Amino acid sequence: MKKSIILTLLAVLSLSLAFASGGSEGGASRTFVTIGTGGVTGVYYPTGGAISKMVNKKYDEYGIKATVESTGGSVFNVNAIMAGDLEFGIVQSDRQYQAYNGTADWEATGKQDKLRAVFSIHPESVTLIAADDSGIETFEDLKGRVVNIGNPGSGHRGNAMDAFEAYGINPETDLTAEGLKAAESAKMLQDGRIDAFFYTVGHPNGSIKEATSGARKTHFVPIDKVDSLLAKYSYYAPSFVPVSEYPNASNTDNVPTFGVKATLCTSADVPDEVVYAITKEVFENLDEFKSLHPAFAVLTKESMLEGLSAPIHPGALKYYEEAGLK
């Protein structure tokens, strides 16, 4: 009797340990990963959803279960990856560069040398939208107005600050700067509580559509004096806002600006086989991935290796070498 009780207890203990460590199913270890994104109205959130959807379809093969978390954006994602709170995060290419090199938000904490790049995704344009009745037609007209420059820790706040520098405007003294999350901006603009807001995002975007479709008429403001930025920062490139995506905006032509790329990042501590599986699924089913959001339409396998300023994770590199991309 005692022997059977002991054997039963040992079996229960073994089962408990298996579940605590992830267990197994179909012979594959179960691995749970979380992808940090951004606000639910941006492109980061559906991007994370698209990646997780593709990976989870192959759960029986890889044993990887991916979930998506809405976060404060690029800076938060980098810090959470480095702390081990996230396995993956979507990060603007400029923030990836700054984190790995220990500049900007990481000047005090130093180089994030365990940050690793996986692949880049869609291009993101620094978008400035203003109300027609605000009197803001040029970037210089932001002086004296109420402008949302983005929440602390967001990539678009950093881009806005760079744009202010290029134009010689001090947002602390020349205007009233708000630090709202991107998801709040459209409503605040339509309610008349701000005159304009910045949002670095892939187009088309739901929040921008909301801002351009309300009773208060709005338009995009050009950010065209950025030669100094392009020369100073290699991660910036000329870009534009495609007005055709926003038929209710007052603009008639595409609006010039500058931009970055969204990139998928991880940590050197994340196992090679996990990063390899995620990379392989996205790249080998790229047409399916591109169909999951309009912002992905311009993607090619080659372009998805651009804008990576942190070292490529060995798991991703293994796939790129097998595929002849590296």
C-alpha cells in the first residue's frame, strides 16, 4: 500500500514539474513568448498579432505559443526585453540604434549590448496633423500652439524632438507641449483640446483616420527641412504621408516628411531555435504576412534586412544564411 502511494505521489510530482517547466506536447517542448507592441490603434499591435498568428499556427511543430501585449512603445519594449519581461518587441529603427549604442534614453544606463535584431518590417513616417482652424500651415506655425508631442518613452516623441531641433524650435518654451499617448490624440484634436499632434506610424493608420474623419477638419503639415537630420542620423530617410489613404483630410497631394522603420527585436538570451522558427515562418509565408495589414504591402525579403543596427540574433542569421539572404 505504502509503495503504491509513494509511486502515485512521484507521478503527480513529475507531472507538476513538467507543467511548471512548460511541459511537452507532441514531443516538442512548450515555449511561451510575448511580443511587445504599442498602442492598440497603431500598426505595432496588429503587427505583433500577425506574427503571433503565423507562429501559433505551427504550434504542433515548434511548440511555441506567442501572445501580444499592448505597451508604451519602442523604449518600453527595449527595456522590457533587456529585463526579461518580454521575449520580443517591435522597436523603431532609431530607437534600436540608440539602445544598442547607449545614447538618447539609454545614455545614463549605457549600451544595451544584449539587444538583438531579428528583421525590419514596415516603413514609418513622422506624421504631423493639425486642425484647419488652428492656423498651422507650416512647421514653424506650431509656435504658440498646443501640440501633443507623444508620451515619454514613445518613438514618435523622440522623432518630434529631432524635428524641433532641425527647425530651431524649443517645445518647452515656444509652444504648449502635451505628452499624451497616440491613441488619445485623435479625440483630443477633434474635441479642440489640442491644435496638432505627432505620430510616427505606418500608413494607413486607424488613429489618423479617426483624426481626419471628424467634424473638425484637419490636414497634414509638411516636415520638409530635414536635410540636417538625414545627414546626422543614418536611420532616418525621406518619406511622405500618402493622402489617398485619408480622403477626408484637406490635403490634395502627398505630404513630405521623414521616417524610420519598425523592427522586431529580441535578446541574446532568447534561444536560437525560437528566433529561427519565428523568422522562418514570417519569411517563408511572406505573401500571407503582407496580406494581414496594408502597411506591409511594400515589404520584400531584402528590405526586411535593412535598418538593423543591433547585431542580428544567431537564430535569425541561421535562417538568412540557409535562405541565401546573407
